[in-house]
Amino acid sequence: MSSQASHHPTDQTRRAGRALDAANFFLADVRDGLGPYLAVYLLTEQHWDEARIGLVMSIATIAGIVAQTPAGALIDATRAKRLAMVIAAIMVTLASLSLPLFPSFLPVAISQGIAQAAAVVFPPAIAAVSLGIFGHAAFTRRIGRNETFNHAGNAVAAGLAGLSAYWFGPTVVFYLLAAMAAASLVSILAIPARAIDHDLARGLHDADTGDQPEQPSGLAVLLTCRPLLVFAVCVVLFHLSNAAMLPLVGQKLALQDKNMGTSLMSACIVAAQIVMVPFAMLVGAKADRWGHKRFFLAALLILPIRGALYTISDNPFWLVGVQLLDGVGAGIFGAIFPVIVADLMRNTGRFNVAQGAVITAQSIGAALSTTLAGLVVVGAGYSAAFITLGAVAAIGAIVCLLALPETRHGAVRAQGKTAAPASVIAAE
């Protein structure tokens, strides 16, 4: 079905592309749940102390990490990928809307654990549906487009949340999330079920080559595929470096001006999301030609530069300006990540569980990042922490350069078959 769709863009393929655009836009807010706004709400409206807030956030994070790989395995195995996303969106929304009703510790911890565990279904499911509809030939372009709409959705949601919270107080964020969730459900259900080739969606056969293994590889492929392990190490180092940088900048801004701290933090987030849009588009348009490894290496190399620039000045506008580089690195990383995993897992049938496993590793890196940064700040100050985080990414860049092969498949073959990808891209 997919190979046919690749060569002859149908109304169904076009409709699926538009529905995916909308789903990525509206899910941007739902995927993160209440995220950064949860802490603000619990602190200002419910008068929790920082230790209880930190504990709830940690419980939620751990629930997400534990659910990640099983979520990938579920998306590989099920043909009800749209239903899985619908159920996850409903669970995230109900969990978040329950907060004002049950604001004591245990219900909040349970609801946020459920929300985080449900939200991890979205990244593998969106990538799988994209691969199942558009095939490998147009996958990079489609993922770039997905990420473009995702970052645009994040920027719009953060802007709306900031403005509406200013006028109506922090509780309005709950209603905004519910509205986005309702729109995301409509978008997901608008994806035509028949357009998805479920074998192709899990990377089980390749319409370009005609290779069609009968059965998925064993899960041992996750441990025996050396380039996947090297990629996982690089991804862990990327997040070990990146995750703590924005919170550290937020702390520096808040130390200078408590009242402006939150507003500047929102400005950082919105500005970075806006910068991510063109870089996600660039990956989609050029990665197949320029090389997938080259883009990933660029994302890693931006982090040491960011770390060094943060140490130059404490001026709030300088710090927010440097934070724009986060948009460059994260914009490239978000778009190239599923593309490289799809490259490495071609013909194994384990694309989504591999995504889940690498995201689990990256989540552990991100969780350790704030601990590492906190210890260095206490011992040696903010500048030392930024330099340390930058050095971690530099190590990742060296590993990537020396040990990760170029993952792009059949660059030569693609030149002989330009008709297929071009026709699918036209369909979008």
C-alpha cells in the first residue's frame, strides 16, 4: 500500500499530510502536559514548598522514563496507532484537569505520573504513522515538517499561556490544555486509517528496495547494532549537556530580578521555539543531500559554544540572546533523531522500540544533567557549570565524529529514483 502511495500521491495521502500537520501543531502542548506551568501553579495557587514540587516532578519524570521503551514496543506491535494516540491525549488531559479538583500530594503525584507515562506514546506514534504513510524516500522531509508544526504549536501555546495567565491567573493554563487536546483528537482521527502501512511503519520492509523480511528481528538487535549504541551514547551526552542549561539561565535571571525572571524565562522558551522552526525545515529539506550525521554533529557542536557564551556576561538580554542558540541545536536534533533511528532500524521491524530505548537513555541523561549542574554551581559557580556542560557535549561530538557512521541509506540509489520522493512531497 505504502509503495503505491509513494509513487502516486492520492487524495488520501494529501489528506493524511494535512491531518499530521494539525496533529503535530495541537499535540505540541498536550505532549508536554502542564510542564513548566505545573511548578508555578503549585507554588503560587496551592502554596506548596519547593521540596514537594520537586518530588512530584521527579515522580512524573521517572514514570515517563519507565514507560518509554514499552510505549515504543506497543506502537511497533499495534495496528491501532491512532487509537493509542487518542487514549494517550485523553489521559494526559484528564490527569491535568484533575489537579485543581484534587490538589493534595498523592493525587497530584499519581495524576502527573499517569500524564507523563501517557505522553511518551506521541513521539514514536507520530514518527511511525509518518513512515507508514510516506515511506523512507520522503521520511526526512516529513519529519522536518512534523517538527516545524510542533515547534510552531509550542510557541503559540506558550504565548497564549503567558498572556492568558497574566490576565486570568495561572489556572487558565488548564483550560488552554483542554482546548488543545480536543483539537488534537480531531486531528488524529482525521488521519485516514487506510493510508498507514503498518509493516512499513515499524520499519519492517523497504518499498524502495523491495526487501520484505517476513518477521521482525529479535529485540537483541537493540544491543547488537553497534551504530545504534554509539548514537545512544551521543544522544545521552547531548541531553546531559543541554537539559540543565535553560534552568541555569532561568536561575541567573531570577537572581537578578525576581519579578522579571518568569517573564524572561517565557521569552527564552518562545524565542527558542520560533528559531527551531526554520532549522527543522532545513533538516527536512537538506539532510538527505548533505548527510544525516553532519546535521547531528552540528547539533552537538552548538552546545559548547552556547556554554562558553553564557559565561561572558550576566546581562539579561545577552543571556536571552544566547538562549536562541538552543533553538538551533534542539531544532536540528528533534528533526534528525527519528530519521537516524529509522536509518539504523531499516528492515528490522523494531523502529519504534529502538526510538523508545534511545529516548529512555536520553531521559536519564537529562535527569542527571540538572544534578551535575547543581553540584558544579554550588562548588564552583555558574560559569564553571556552563563550561562543564559544554565540555560534555564536546565529548559527544568527538564520539559522533569518530565512531558514528553516516547513516543515510542509498544516497546513490535515491538519485536514480527521484520520482518517488518528489511525488510524495508534492502530495503534502
